[in-house]
Amino acid sequence: MRAHLVSLSPSCRSLAVALLFCVSVAGAELRVEGVDDAIASNVQSFVALASEPCDAPRWLVQRRFRNVVKEAKTALEPFGYYDPVIDTTLEPGGECWQATVRINAGEPVLLRDVNITLASPTADQDNFSDLITSTRLVPGAPLRHSEYDSLKEALQVRAAERGYAEAQFLQNTIDVWPSERAADIALNFETGPRYDFGDITFEQSFLDDRMVSAYLEFEPGTPYDNRLLLDAYNDLSLSGYFSRIELLPDIERSTDKRIPVRVQLEPADRIEYTVGAGISTDTGLRARAGFHNRRVNSRGHRLKSDLAVSKVIQALVVEYRKPLTDPRSEWLSYTAGLTAEDTDTSKSEEARVGVRRSKRISRNWMRTLALDLTYDRYDIGGVEDSSRLVLPAVLYDHKRADRDIFPTRGRRLSLELRGTAEFIGSSTTFLQAIVSGRIVRSLNEDSRLLARATFGLTAKSDFDELPPFVRFFAGGDDSVRGFGFETLGPVDDAGNVIGGSNLLVASIEYEHRLRGNFLWAAFVDAGNAFDGTDVDPAVGAGLGLKWLSPLGPLRFYLAHPLNKSDRDVRLHIRLGPDL
């Protein structure tokens, strides 16, 4: 039998947000005691007296004060407290008033009968079941109006996201009996039918509509889902073709339970020029210039060229790329390039043309099939020679990180298998596998652990016929620090480093934040290029300073070679991502 029924106003069903449970205005003060911060904050927001300054008329302060108990009770109801004992005091003071609200909240109202039902086609139950099963509105739990409101809102949002345009509450009530410390909830949500996507209209003229539609995972007749619109927006954004993207479902124009969608697109700049500069110990100062045509034609073909110049390496690369059936994840690239390299161990000039077919095989994995034709002239160990290679390869690349610039958690793994043979037109025969990995892990808010390793293995017919770019060397900024760029590896009779057929390099690094965007680091590197199984690792260790620049971490390291006779300390400078 009902002892007392409380009718709830909207203000009683929601929690007001406040930052402090002791409000002070120009010396005036309202204190709330006896309850936790969340309840005290809500009391502060409901009590009108809290907003009155010191110079408020005394009659106004006293009038506000007479309403404090009523307002405080109202503020307690969203937390399930309907029978509190509240004591208040007001001290007008000489220059300013002070008030105190002492609250004994008592026992909360508990949920007794909870009836949450969903009226929806059986096939659609899964779209909402997780919301109902995860709610804390269960018999015996304290009544919290915020949880009731959150469930209602979640059901309405989910219905809108999944295309239930006719969804409605058939019943949504809370009956409260304060004297019995009990409350009943009745919530009946009817989803109605699920709408589908209707006609899709593209409002753009610079790309073929068929090419743009390939970025959408839905078509007319697909069950409506806002997540598909979000995925399409993200994919279109990542494409680089557009400066503005709008995907506009129009429920008002729905017919036959189909929601039409307008796709409004504006083009990004067709031509882009880039220039840049950098520095590393391996290459010294370097400059870069690039050209990019994002839309060679309406099918989204691209043309890129990149020129890089440093003391050690000069390279020009041109790439023509065309998207395939799914432009989000599959494309074909034609490349050509010229490279000249002059290191402490070798000199080489290379011309290369090639074709690559790249495909994203999962969210984090990319596979590339490549075929390159190369011609090299080189001088290594005082021996001049040349090579001609028809070089097929398959590459797998995996990357996962919580952010691009400075990840707190992430990993990267790359696998490459390449080789050639004389019977297909190459000047030598070999098979080579390269595996490399990097990992980043945060230890706490101010420190990270970074590790990397690379392993390379070559099966060859004649090592002397291998050009420098397929031989392995160690040493340098991203290899074994404390040693010069590509100065580690097997040597000839004259002591010249000529590279090895195999490679094993590993590193571990600890870093800790100093202040702001500056960090210090300590590291140990080890490894070498080698033939056979005799690694004979070189070891380097040292300290570093990092600055988190907008372009990525800029690193300064002092590295000490631990197994080198002269024990020189070497400076290493590097700019680039962690993964």
C-alpha cells in the first residue's frame, strides 16, 4: 500500500555540477557539513543563498536563508536521500554573513521493484541488450536518479545511432515511498522498426563518384548505423583528397523507412610543395624538397617526387600511385629513383625502377608486393664493381600505438623477404630476410621504456657480388650508438669494413621527464653485422636529452663504446618518431 508518493520535477532528477562544497563570494560563506563532496556540491548549486555577496541587504539574506532547508532536501533527492535531518545557522556578522548547513542524510531509499523492458524485434535485441545488462538499477541498490537518467539517455542515443527513428518510451516512472525507504522503477522502451540507408547523393565534381563511393561501407538498403558514417568520415579525411567533408543523413526526407544521405565534399589543394631540413649524426645536415599532385585525374591518381640531399646521401624518387578497387586499403605504385651514397665504408650510385602493390590486410597490418630493377656501381673495400638486379620482395608492416608523435604504448613490427637469381636476369643470386621490431611502454606518467631489435639473414651464392645496399652494416644513430654510421661489420685483409651477410642489433632505453617537454634518457645498444654465426657484438651505452618538438622527438645522445680500445665518446643527434 502506498504510504506516500513523491512526484519528481526535472531538477530533482539531475545532478548539478559544482567545484567546491564551500562557496565564498566576496567574503560571504556557505558551508555544507556531514556529506561527501558530490552531495555537498549539489547542495551548493541548489541553495540560492550561496550566490549572495556580502553587501546583499540583510532582509534578502534572511529570506534566502529561510529556504535553505527546503533547497538542501531537494538537492539530496537525486542521491536517494528523502528523509534527511538538516540543521542550519546564520551569522550575519559585522561586514559579511556566514551560514552553515549540517546534514544527517539518513538511510538512502533502496530500489524495490525494477521493471526495465525493451519492445523491439527479436533480431534487434542485441543493439540494446548491453545497455540494460550493464545498468546498476537493480533491486536492493540505492536509488540514484543520475543512473536512471543515464540509462534513458543511452537508450535514446543508441536508437538514434542505429536508425530507430520511431523509438519512444511507453513508460518511464520512478515511484518513491520515503517512509518505506523504497522506490520502484518502470521503464518500457519501444524501438520501432529499424530504418535503412536510402539514396546517397554526392555533391562534388572533382572526383569520379564511383571512386568516392568506395570509401563508404554502406549502400542503399544497408541497415542505418551512425558508426558507418563516422568510419566513412575518417576514411575520407585520411585520403587527403578533401578539405571539407559533410555526411548528412536527412531523416525528414525518409521514405519507405529509408534515410537518404548527402555527401558534401570540397577539394584539398591539388598541388602541394614541401621543403624541409633536418640533422642527424649519420647524415649530417640534410635538406628535402617535395612535389605532390593529389589528383592527376578524376580517378584519384597521385604523383609525388622527393629530393633529399645530405653529405652522405643524395636521392631523387618519383612515385605514381593509383588506387585500386578499395582506395582506402589497396593501391598500385610505380617508382623510379636515383641514389648516390658516400659513407666511411663504401661509395655507390644506384638507378632503380619498380612497381609495388600495397594492401591493408587488417586494421594494423600492411602487405606490399614489390618488384624492382636496379643497377648499381659501387666501391667497397677499394674494389670497384657493378650489379644488375631483378629484385622481387614481399613486405609486412604492423604498427599500433595510442598516438603518433609521442606514444605511451605502442609497437611496430616489419618483415621483409627479398631475393633474386641469375636465371631471371640478375648478376648474382641471393635470398634475404629482415625482421625488425620496436616497442614503447609507459612505466608511469613521467617515464617510458623503449626497446628495438633487428635481425637480418642472407643466403648467397657469392658475397663479393652483392652491392652495398643489400649488405648489412651496423653502427650509427639508429643502430649501435657510440660507433660511426655503418662502421661495424666484417673487414677485408686491409681492415676495410665490407659489410656482412647477417645482422643482429638490439637496444633498450629508459627515459624520464625532466620538465615540460624535456626528458633525459639512459640506454644500452649492442650488436653487429657478421658472417656465419660469430656475432662478436659491439656495445655502446650512454645518456641523452630529448625535446618533444612539434615535429617529433629531437634527441641528443652521448654514447660511450664499451668494447673499443680508444673509448671515444660520440655525439648522436636524431629527429624522428619513436615507432
